[in-house]
Amino acid sequence: MIQKDLPYWRLLVSLALQLSTIITLLAPSIFTQYTGKTVILSTMPVDANDTLRGRYVALEYDISRLETLKKLPGWNDLVKKYPGINSLYYPVAEGTNLYVILHNESKNKPWRPLRVTTALPASLPENQVALRGRYQYGSIVYGLEKYYMPEVQADFSKQDIFQTRQIRLGQIKPIIMHIKVDSQGNAAPLEMNVTDTDANGRIHKYRF
């Protein structure tokens, strides 16, 4: 049996549906990048001895750790409102949303956490933002932890920008992330800066 060609209009509908799906997935990130406020965060590899997992870069932030957030105002209120199954290891209910208020103390320096809140603040000073996170498996995730970056893999094969003598000596330099945070607390990455740990200290910049 000879299969007839699909009508032209059906092909157009199929393409339109695929395009709308792509736009739906990308629109929030694009909106955040164009309307958000630029924020600088300092981060480190999840495992300094295995930074690149395939072609993924896995990162962990200070504000991802419960040890950091426990010291901030508002944390105890969060735990009381959304208690977890274990006060020591899992103090917050799985899937709980929260906001970390970040403060810009100095230009071109990483922003510092000020407090934790369960609700998006109605307004904040110009040098502050509310970054939305989610409690998941004992840490806080912000959608900024894992990136598919084949160009990093290429650099990694040429020169050791992540794993070097300084890592073995415990002197690894933090990775600097430039992100955008919009008025709803959503974050989108802009640029990752990695300082080469050899003598020249070259900064490798990767745009998203």
C-alpha cells in the first residue's frame, strides 16, 4: 500500500506545535535573563576530584547547604511551618519552597545571604534579591547546580582548569557564577568564570 504524503497544513500544524513547546520551555528563562537583576554567586564543584561528569558540570553553593541556612534569621520559622521527618538530618518537609534573601555588599563581589523566608517579599532594597529555592534530599536546589557544557569538556582535556596541584593542597579557587534573578525569585545563568590554577591565573569565561 502506497502511503500518501501528509497534507501541507498538517505539516505546518506539527511544526507549530513543536515550536510552541520549545517557546514554552525557554520563555521563563529568557524572561528572567532580560528582566532580572544580575547577581554574583561563589560556588565550588560538588566533587573536586570529579568535577566533570561526562559533559556536565556539577556545582554546589554555600546557600545550598543546610549548615549555612540554619544560621540565618527565618530558618527556625521555616522548620516550624514545614517540619521534616527528622529534625537532625531532614528538618524540612521534602519539596518545601523557600526564598533566600541575598545582599550585595560590594560591587563585583559575591552576594551574601541575609535571611530565609517562606513567602516572596513584597519589596526589597535595590541591593537585595529574593532567590527561590526548593528543599530536596537534604539540601536546597535553585536550578543552578548542573550544566551541560561540551566546551568545558574540551578545555578540560587541554588544560587542567578544575583539578590541579592547588586542589590537592586544598587551595582550589571558587567558581564565580553570574546569574539573573527576576522579581519572582526565578534564576537563570549568564556566565561561569573559572580561574585557571596554573601560574598565569587566567580566567576562563563560559557564557550560557
